[in-house]
Amino acid sequence: MKNIICLSLLALALTGCAAKTAYRDSCASQLNAAWEEQSLAEAEGFAGTVSYSKAMALLTGAKTQQQFEAYQGCVEKAKKARFYLRESRAGR
């Protein structure tokens, strides 16, 4: 009985690790893309827009979540930041 419980816990832990790894990779790629888009928006003179400010706040939050291994939240914030950066570059 103990072996079954131990194996079940191990399987559950490994499943959690696999999901965390997927979000970790996505978090890193979304953040990299967002920082590149941020550089473009800044170079094009859109750094003063409200959308740009929202994006920067989201990027800061995403980076913090990445450091604390909260990868799913990081992905969500980085995607929202990219949206606001596109809005910024569109003049909205």
C-alpha cells in the first residue's frame, strides 16, 4: 500500500514538473519577444503613451513572476504586455 501511495505521489509531482517546464519556456520566449517589442516602441517614440506604461508595468510583473517560478502568470502578463505594446505602436 505504501508503495502505491509513493508511486502516486511521484507521478503527481512529475506531472506538475512537466507543466511547469512548459510554462517556463513559454514565459522566457514571451518575455524576450515583449522586450524586443518594447525596444521598438521606445525607438519609435511611443514610450510616453498610456498603453506603453501599462505594458511596462505588466513586463515588470511578468519578470518578477519568472524569478519566483510563477511561470503561468508570467506568460499571461507577458502576452498582455505585448498587446499593449502593439496598441502603443498603433498610437492608442
